Amino acid sequence: PPLFANLPLLPADPILDLGRVFAIDNRPHKINLGIGVYLDEQGVTPIMAAVAEAEARVETAEDTKAYLPPRSVPGFADNIARLALGQDSDLPGSGRLGVIQTPGGCGALGVSGGLMRRSGIKTVVMGTPTWSNHRPVYTAAGLAVRMIPYLDRATGGVDFAGYRAAVEQLGPDDVLLLHGACHNPTGVDLSPEQIDIIADIAAARGFLPMIDTAYHGLAHGLDADAYILRSFAQRVPELLISYSCSKNFGLYRERTGALIAIGKSPDRAAVLESHMLDLAREFYSMAPAHGALIVADILGSPELEANWRSELATMQRSIQARRNLLADALEKTEVGDSLSYVRDQNGMFSLLPLSPEQTQRMRDTHAVHMAASGRINVCGIRADNVDYLAGALASTMI
Ligand code: PMP
């Protein structure tokens, strides 16, 4: 048979395709709640000033494009571990950390999948719903995926009784995939008390936690958002963390991230890091340097780091302001009470209780674009479109 004849044409990724559909909508009042990037109040995804400054310094200093060490560009991996685990963590000095730079958070997830398969893990367990790329990444690594309860759609909070009961059944063949702060797509995070309970269960049952961290700093700030990482790191012997710099450094297209492995002992950490490097070599050899050089420059300079932290805090407040705008506008409609949770959820995303038909109607009738799942990015909300949006939601939901 002709080569590749057995491959069907695949549809475009529905979330990535939303941007194209939005661009060709010529209604002037259109609203884009579909995208997966941060936007400021002017609708711009800015280059952070600290990033621009570091980028200029990196470009001035760069005098060759020869390879850099495959583990990490100088100063990147260790600083990301410090950011994730905290300035005063004793893990970096303990030898129990394996860290490699990866092409974004997705690269880290891919390498983690390979590591799990090599370790004999069978199943990756995920709360429902989860980010649409989680299942494909781990299925591609040859692992089974199992869904357990997470979101309580009635309250817009966590179904903690259901989640906890399912987690109590896990064992050493399993990985529990958790989200760092700002759950995608729901905006619903575990509370610190709930995190401690799940981490204690992980320690007792012996399953491996894997924490996908893609929005560090965008819920309640860098330290508060790292609670989940630090609580698990204290309680379990071994832990994986994927870390994306796409959102909190605004480096999306530069493909910048890390995979952090905490091992039971320094020997075990060395084994883990050696396999992470080997898997990276299989997939893509080594991660792109540019974004990681920028992050290393920022985190290597106390002054630039302080500037970056303050810009990140501004982004976080701006997201919260957009949530408040939406919640205030909804309160003036019939659906305000049932959606009041949008005020308290974290990060850019909330999952609204709309059916695919209703999201279609939002687009066709009201020019409001969002994912078919009902996921919205609150960064599409502005003071001058929020009342229109609330009205469109109310008329569609009733
Ligand atoms: N995990 C989650 C939950 C995400 O939302 C994202 C970004 N959309 C990622 C990982 C990875 O992002 P990237 O590969 O662009 O760093």
C-alpha cells in the first residue's frame, strides 16, 4: 500500500483553532474568551519589561550558537528549583534533586511520561476534568489513564469527598497527576488543608505524585502558590514537578520549562536525572536555549528578579480584577447567584456550566468565543464589554 495511506486526516486542535475562528469573525463587539494566554486590559499579551531587559543582555553577551550543556543553560535549572521549592528549602543542598531544562511545560510532561514508563508505573490518575493535553501526553508514553472525581459542578468547588475516596485507593503502580495553583480548565484549586491531606495519603499509600505547574504566581503570588509543591516535598519521599515558564514569564513561544524530580536519596536523584537526560536525548536532544537564558539572567540578578516579581504580581491582580468585573456584572442578572464562584476561583480559567450547544449559541448569536467545554479565559473581559457578556450569558443559560 502507498506509504501513510492508512493515516486519516485529523481535525485541527479545537482550542488552538479558536484563534483562527475569532480572527475571521467581523462583528465589532466580538469577545475572545477562548485563548490560553494572559491578556492585559488592552487585550495585549505583553513582553514583560524584565524579560525585555534580560533578553537584550543575553543577546549582547551571546557570541556563539554552539551547544550548551544538555541538562540546562547555566543558572536556569537550579534557580527554577529555588523558585518552586523556596529559598529556604534544604532540598537543593541535599543532593536529592534531579532537574533538567525542557521545551516548556509540555516537554517536561513528555519526559515525565517516559520516566514513569521506565519505572514500571502503569496508570496515571487524573481528576475530572483536566487539561485536554494531559491524556494524550501520558497515553503516548504507553501509560493507562484513569479519571477520578474532582470538580463539583454544582458548587464550582472541589468534590473533596469523592476525590479523597478515590485517592485512598491508589497504590505504588499509580501516579496521581495534580495541578499546581490555577487549575486548567476549572480555576478550582485544593485548599492548603486539602493539599496536606492528599500529600499524607500519598506518603501512606506509596503512589507517586506528579504536579503540573503552569501558572506559578498567578493565583495568590509565588509563595502562596508554591504551597502544594512544598507540602508534597515535605511529606513524600519521591515527587515529580513539571514547571512551565510560559505564563509567569510570558515566554510562551520560547518553549521554556523544567522537570524537577525529588528522589528518596542522592543516589536515586542521580538515577532519575540520568534517565531524564536520556529521554530528552531520545525526544529532542536538548531544550532551546533562548528563553532559559532570559529566565536565568532574571533570576540571577536580584534587581531584575524583584522587577519581574512585581510585574507578575500586577498580572495576578489584573486577573483578579477581571474576575471581580464578571462577578459584579453577573450579580445584576438572573444567573449571578449560580455563577458567583467565578470571583473566588484562581488564574485565568473558569469552567462555566454551558453545553456545547450553548457555547455555539454564545458564538453564533452573541459573538462570544469560548471552548466548547464552557472554559473561559477571564482575560478577555474588560470594563467596556463585561455587561454585554453577562447579558449574553444570562440569556443563553436561561
Ligand atoms: N500544563 C497545563 C495545565 C497548561 O495549561 C499548560 C499550558 N497551556 C502547560 C502544562 C504547558 O505549557 P507550555 O508547554 O506552553 O509551557
